[in-house]
Amino acid sequence: MATTLPAPVLHERGTPGYKRLGVAMWCAGLATFVLVYCVQGLLPTLAAQFGVSSSTSSLVLSATTGTLALAVVPLSAVAESWGRRRVMTVALGASAVLGLLAPFAPTFAALVGIRALQGVALAALPALAMAHVTAEVAPRWLGGAVGLLIAGNTLGGLSGRLVAGFVSDVAGWRVALGVIGLLSLGCMVAFRALLPPTLAPTPPKVRLRELGRPLRTHLRDPGLLCLFGVAFLLMGSFVTVYNYLGFRLLAAPFDLPGWLTGLIFLGYVAGTGASTGAGRLGDRIGRRKVMWGAVAVAIVGGWVTLPDVLPTVVAGLLLVTVGFFGAHSVASSWVGRRASLLPGGAPGQASSLYLFCYYAGSSVGGALGGVAFDLAGWTGLVGFVTLLLGGALTLALTLRRIRAPQP
């Protein structure tokens, strides 16, 4: 007589396992986004050090997000059957070691190569971390655990930019990258020490044929295609603004010191609140309306940054940030919901496709935005960003003509 295995007892809020898991995943998110975005505030320094243009300097970020985008879908799919715990530990360790090698890069090309390898090493982490929390925590307490993971992601992106910029101003960019490498290594050690044993069973090995079915389903759905396009265009515009604003503020008429220029990344704090607020507002008035409004706010924010007046530039940057995070929050949650309603859909794989477009937009948009900045200054960059956001708004408006799938 066949027996049915009992469902695993998952982590409940307040238990030691829940607390350890939450802090461990916070460390993983912190390390991931510290490593990815630490170079964004160093772009003017790297451009001067290696004698390259502003658009070329952005390759140290585009290389990481580009390889991450290319690897995120296949690695996220097959890594589940290898064991999430093992894969996340190896990924964090490999990326930390590469981070410690980065300060010794003798040439700009070598630095770009190391950063590209980091993108591959980190590729499975964003999707696996979310999947691990979802599998290990009791559903009624999942929101708090996911919130802690996202907090680590946000703090990692912010602190990586601020710490690297401050240390670089004091001791040089090589020391700054070394500090970031040590920080990420410490996060990896803490992650491994704190992560409790896995409770949920390891998923069965995935066959390539099985991966293809939901992939075709997702790529044939017009609603998901629009959301993937929104992710690409949103992230391309957002990264462009933050990549090159430092160059503008370091030059006349602002002539700000490097450490003060680095403080522009504090604008991310406003984005964190916008993510939560947009989600709640979307529940009340509808996701489409919130997305339209958020993208429109980002477009206006770009225009507000045009005058050479520092308070106006800061205000415009905050509008861009709030608009981006609001639209991204709505779009990313919408993808999983829509995929779950499609016959044969797989929310996890759909989220990986969204991340692919998200990071591809960062890589491609960030590089092309630098070309616009080199050719036509900040006005040209704002024109480029407006073009991208206009495309995102068009796709968002198209969603109103696409019917929701029926489960």
C-alpha cells in the first residue's frame, strides 16, 4: 500500500529557524546587490583613472548586469534540483572571491572581465533566494520573510554605492573595491552559518523539454510580453540617470566633491517607500492606473532635472526614483500573478524572464544612455530617457486592451 509523506513543517514567525532564515537571506540580498552596484558611484573615478569616456566606463556595471541577465533564466531553472542551499553558498563565495580580485585588475578590460564573471556567479541568487524563502516559510508568515529579503536587497544596492564612493574618495577606488569584497565575503560566511537546514524536499531534476513548455506559454502571452518590455525600458532609463548624474554634478556649474555626489544614491530611500505604497494603491484602484501614473511621474522627473539648479536636480531625481520603483513594484508582482493564471504557466520561470529583461535593460540602456550623454550632454540623456519611458508608458497603456487569463 502506497504511503503519502507528510507535508514538511515550515518555519513559523518567532521561531529560531524563522529568525535565522530571515537574517541569512538578508545577508544574501545585501551581498548580491553590494557587489552588483558598488561600481556605479565610481564611474567618474574609473573614467579618469583609465582614460576612457563616460559611456565606456559604464561597462563595468553593464558587464555584470548583462551576464547576469543572460544566465538568470537557465541557472535559476536547473539550480533548484542541485539544492538551493548549496548553489546560493557557492554563488556568494565565488562572487566574493572575484570581488577581492577586482582591486588588482591591471587594465580596464581586466576589470570588466572580472565584473562579467561576477554577473554569472550571482545570476541564480535573486530568483533562488525568493524561491527558498517561499518554500521554507509557512504561508501566513511569508510576507515578513520576503520583506526582510527585499530590505537586504535595497540596503545592499544603497550601501554598496555609498561605501564604495566614500572609501574611494578617501583611499582610492582599489581600496574601495577591496572593502566591498571583504564585506561580501563576511556576508557569505554569515549566510552559511545562519541558514537553517532545508525543510522542504529538493525539487526533482528538471529536463530541458519540461523547461520549454512554460517558456513557450510565457512568450506567447501578450500581457507578459508587455510587462517584460516595461521591465527592460524602465530599468534602462533608471540606470542611465544614476550612471551619469555623477559626471554632471562633478563638473561645472555644480563642481561638487566626490563624497557629496555619492549622496545622490540616498534617493533610493524614497523608492523603497514608493514600492510599498504602489502595491497597496494598486490593490485599491487597479494595477494599470498605478503603473501609468508611476511612469508619468518618472518622465516628469527627468524633465525637472534639466535646469542647472541643484535643488531642482535633486527634486527631479526623487521623482524619477519614486516613479521607477512604483512601476517596477506593480509590474514585477503582476508577472507572477498573470503567469499563475495561464494554463501551463510557471510563475517562477516567468519571474526569471522578467529579471532577464530587467537586467538586460540595465546593461543595454545604461550603455546607450552613455552615448547620448557623450554626444549631447544632459539634455541628450534626458531625451533618451524620455524615449525609453515613453515606450514603457505605451506598453502599460496597451495592457488595458489585453484580457486577463482565466484560470
